[in-house]
Amino acid sequence: MKKTKTKNEKTAKENEINKKMSFAEILEKKPEAASILMGKGMHCCGCPMAMQETLEQGACAHGLDADEIVGELNSKKKRK
């Protein structure tokens, strides 16, 4: 029997960040991601020209591991 996902599981998956997302998509889903990206030296995430660049492209340009950043962005708890 196939297990169906709960509404919370579906919502969590929809809000998950991946390395193929553009900076614009990431910041729209999780505005708090800006502080993590800036802390890693990815100041380009605020540049209008870079908003269509993917996280993977930006990480590569800065010599960073995109998968590590994705993990950090997805584990970051939303501040209230």
C-alpha cells in the first residue's frame, strides 16, 4: 500500500530550496536566506543582474559547495 503525504509534508516539500532555483525564487520563498547567502560572500544575490542566476551558478562562481548551501538554507528555521 502506497503511503500518501500529509498536507504538512506537501507544503514542506514545496517550500524546499534546491540548487536549480534562481536567487529570485529563493528569496521569494525564504527572504531570510539573504543573510545566509551574504554571510558566504554571495553579495550578488541582491544584484538585479544576478536574480535570474541559479544558486548552483552563483556557488560555482564563488568557489562554494551548492549542496552545502542548500542544506543550510533548508535547515534554517524561520524567525518570527
